[in-house]
Amino acid sequence: MVTDKYRVMLVDDDRSLLRLLSMRLTAAGYEVKAVENGEQALAELPLFHPHLIITDLQMGGMDGMTLFNKVHTRNPSLPVLILTAHGTIPDAVEATSRGVFSYLTKPFDSKILLEQVARALKISGDVPGAGEQDSLSTEWRDEIVTRSPLMESLLTQARLVADSDTSVMIHGQSGTGKELLARAIHNASPRAKGAFVALNCSAIPESLLESELFGHVKGAFTGATRDHPGMFRAANGGTLFLDEIGDMPLGFQVKLLRAIQERTIRPVGSTQSIPVDVRIISATHQDLDLARQENRFREDLFYRLNVVTLELPALMERREDIPMLCSHFLHQFPDAEKKGITGFSPEAMEAMLSATWPGNVRQLYNVVEQAVALSTTPLIPVSLVQRALREESSEIPAFAEARNQFEREYLTQVLQITNGNVTRAARIAKRNRTEFYKLLHKHHLNPSQFKSAHP
């Protein structure tokens, strides 16, 4: 959704209060979406993409705290403001200790309401508008192609953490784009004018790791014919990205910890320590917490690097991004333009939407590249996609086997993929239109809202 206003979602089963709140917030310049229950709020969330949620604590069906818990499972940085009656103030106070931004008691003063809203939006980290130079720009994340609510939530967290020098640990499966996210954080940070230097810890032999990171002086060892500054000095004033940090040898981890703590390095063969100013972002696909418990990773280094953890979703968790990513990759290959390739056949796209993607976005890139290389038609056929996948297409699970939460997320994904086209969405879901409409009604989903939705 493209807008130059803050977006506020109101959730309350009192229609008169919803109208009053909507009028006051709209008059104050906010874009408002008012819904009457928590289920409808969850359905609207990926479409409206609010900067703030204001919800009543006690409602029929899903209450305010249940809604808060579900929202923060997906988007822990989205502020939630609780409205509460006088008798439930103790519950509201407890809610703030669990992460709710704040609470207001009914009846409330309009001035206090607007002050609380302004405070909450100030920390949201996702400021609307165009042409400004701070967090309003999206250039920092231009390399990340997505329309997934999961990814948008992650990017909101990344934007928040970028402003500090806090160490960040990015966790995700191989091929999910950990280095792209690290580079985006660097681009959004005050260090953006400095260098972004990346090192894959699993690709460097232990004997060379110290020299690569800390540098060496001429004559430090056989073959050291000149001074080498090392990656810490190359990243001075910028960001050092340590990929696959879980593969770093245990013996070297104490040296890295000392360099981070003391902000100095000592090149191999030198007796002089050199001060460095570097922000560390690390990444891994391993369970470092388990490695720490099994003494395969130093506990002190774990806590030093793991101040903020960002979880990158697998491609299977963001299937709605597959058509966008395919189009993006297609335009990166000169052969596609030379051959006049314009896209993928509907059957080919459905095959990709239903694949398991163990290699994630990297595998998708390779599949598109291979299909382009072998295609002789303007539309890439399903046969080439299946050949590139080298696997049987796995069907998306049937709705009858899914729980309510999965149903809602599934329906949202297929409607986003098809831009609200119910016929195509029903075909992807392998359901007839009548049954599909019943499912949409059950989850308060309106197909027309997906035709112009751009989260």
C-alpha cells in the first residue's frame, strides 16, 4: 500500500467508539482502518500494513491480548495500544509488562490519545512520506524483492536496529539472502558511507583466518611479501559481515571476542595493536544456542554477537514472492532479452509456486537461469521448470487438513499471488469457486482488496 500517511488499525466491537476514534484520528491526519474483531484484524493486517494497532482489551471472541500475541508472533516491532475499562486496569498494566506499548482507560481524553499515538508511531521505525532523507527512503532495501508480510515485518525490525551499533545475528536457511539483509542494514545505518566487508568463515582455512581478519606485516610468515591490512581495517568506519559464523574454529573465537571487546586488532607478526571502529553483523544456518550448550561455540562470544536476532523466512514461507522474484531474475539475464522471453507459462508458474525449494531463493535463481538458457519460446514452459527443479512438484496442503491460522495465511498468499483473481486462486488451491468463497467469508477476506494491495 502506497501512502504518505501513518496507518492506524482500530479494533473494537463497540461500533460507536470505532466511529468516534476513526473521526478523531482521521482529522489528525492518520489513515485509519476500523474493524470489529480480532479475526478481521488479522485478515486485514497484511493488506493494510499498519504502523500502529489500537485494540480494546475485552471483546467478544478474540480478546485484545490474544490479538497482541498473534500480531507480535509475526511482527514484534509493531506497537499495540490497549483500550481498557476502569475495572480491567490491572490487566492492562500487566499487558504492558508483556510488550504492549501502552494502555488508555475509557473514557479517554482526545489529547492524551493523540499524544500516545504520536509516541507509539515515533518508535515504529517505518515512517511514511516521500522525498525525505531519513527512514522515509526505501533505497536501503532495494535489493530485497518482496511483497510478503513476513519479510515486511523483518525489514521493519532491520530498519529499527540499523540506527544503532548493536551486533546483529541473522539466522536462516542457506540461500535465503542473509548477506542481502546484512547489506540492507548497513545501507540504512549511519555507517552507510563506510565499507561493507563480507567474509564467509567456512571458506577460509583456520591457519589463514587470523591473517584475513586482522592482517599481517611483511615477513610474518613464509609468503608474506608485503603488509596486508585485513578485513577489520578494510571495514573501519563501516560494517563487517561474518557469514557462517558457526563454522569459525573454536580456537580462533577467543581472538575475535577480544578484538570486539577491546576494539583493537593486532596483525600477525606485529607487536602493535591498532584501534578499529567496526560494526559486526554475523549470520548462520546452524543452531548456535545448541552449539553453545555443547561447547562448540564460546558462550561469551555468542552473547556478544547475538544481541539482536533476525530470522529470515524460507522461500516456502513467502510463496507470494515467487512471481516477483522470477520476474526480477528474468530481467537480469541478457539471454532472456535476446531470445524475446517475456515470462513463464501459467503451468510453469504453478509448478514453481508448489515446489518445496530446499535451496530457497538461491535455488529459484538457478532454476530461472537454467530455464532461460534452454528455452526456445517466449513463455518458458512447465517442462523446463520441472527439469530444473529435479523434483516432483509437491502440492500445497489441502484446506481440510489445515488449522484456522494456516487457512487464513494460505488464502492471503494465493489472493496476493493472483491479485485477487478468485478463479485463479481457487484453481491454485484446487477448490471450486463456491467452496473458496465460503472460506474467504469465514476468514473475513475480500478479494477486491487484493487487486490494489501493495504491502
